[in-house]
Amino acid sequence: MRPFLLCTDLDRTLIPNGAATESPYARAHFANLVRQPHVTLAYVSGRNLAQIEEAIKTYQLPTPNFAITDVGSSIYQRKFSGWQSWRAWDVRIGLDWDWAGASAEHISSLLADVGELRLQEPEKQARHKLSFYAPLSASATNLKQVIEQRLAQHGVQANVIWSVDEETQLGLVDILPARAGKRQAVEFLMQARGFSREQTVFAGDSGNDLDVMLSDIPAVLVANAHPEVKARSVIQPHINLYIAKGDFLGMNGNYSAGILEGISHFRPDIRDWLRQQHVVG
């Protein structure tokens, strides 16, 4: 097996916490793959680090080598002594010319009269991430445009990300520095650790994964992905995006089964290894 970087979202991608069913033993197959010495695993999530650690414990997930948290606004590396924040990433995205030296509190005040936005709880905010709730009835395109135009008037360059929380049936709006996000963080990790695009696969399911999935990074959309995201993927087909369908190793393509199916599409060597392990098991 050649060196391989697997970057995966958590909620409703690896974690089976959506309405769809999970194939038996899918997570066990996933864990067997990522424990191999040539595989580097990164979780890429909207969760903060404490919430990722909680998910690892609750769902018995493998501990990753890296954690890209808060929708790509923080990166941590797993060391023997625990998690270590990547200072170089903090410096890269924290340069004043993105947020024009403004704090998250000041940016929030600039959007105070946008009636569709409701500030999320303090524990869901981060140094380089300002997060709001919005009703699903809101137009994501129009809302993003209003936010971007308002911030641009004050010299703030931002990456505005829309996604849907299926459990609460709310829209999620995350505002990051322009150079931050899941795609940018994954690319930073690839460059820092010397992984080419041919050696990398990203897996996701939701709106905040689209920036990666529609880039030139090989990516897989799990079969249980949100319908809006599937629709966007069909409208904007991309040669590097694989949409899981099911039937790989007799599994349904949801969650970790979809991740493995997508990996097998891009990496024949890993597909053969997975099939061999399935027969042996």
C-alpha cells in the first residue's frame, strides 16, 4: 500500500448520526484500514477539538493523526503528549488583511441588523470562526451575498460557509478569514506533509464540504449525503468527485461504507487490499 492521506468529515460522514442506516462492520473495516502504517488520518469537522474527542469516545472511532476543527479554522497534530496546535496555520489565517484587524465581536456587530442570523452559543465560536444559525427557509445564496457585501464595505475579507444541521433543522452560517476553510486546511496539511493529490482522498456529506469536493482534490460524497448537496454535485459534476452508490463489499454506501467505496474508486491498490481483508475476515 502506497502512502495515503485520508481526510474525512465526521457528522453523518464517518459518524452514523443521520437518518440513514449504517452497514454492519463498516466502521470496523474503516478502522482496519486507517491503522495501517502507510495511512495518515485527518478528521475535518465543524466540531471543536473537545467535541471531536467526545465523538471518538462515543462512537469508538480511531484516533486520527490530525484534527482540522471549527470548519477548517484550526489544525491540531496528535503527539505522544496530546494534541498540539499548528501555530503556522494560526499565523497564516490570522493575518490582519483578511479580517482587517477586526475581532469576531466587531464582525458580529456589523451583521446585527441581518434578521435571519442568530448568533450560536459561545462554545461554538472560535478565535477564527464566527457562527450563526439561520432558518432553512432562508436563501443560502442571498444570505451569503448580504454578509459578504456588508463585510466588504468594512474591508473584511471572509469565507462565508452555509450548511444544514439535519438534527435541529437549522441552517448554519460560519464566517472565517478568507484564507481559512476545510479546503484550505486540507491543502495546507497536504503541502506540509508532502502528500500529492493522487495520494489524498477527502470524504464528506454536507454544504461545508462542497468547497473541497468541487476542487481538484479527489473526494467522495457518501450515499446518505444531504439532498441539497447531492443536487449541487450533479449540477456541477467534477472529475475528482465520486458519489457513493453502495454494493462495495456488500455495504450500502452510507457513512464509513461510502468512504471506503470512494477510496476504492480512486486507489485500486487499497481496493484490492480491502477486498482481500474482507475475504480473510
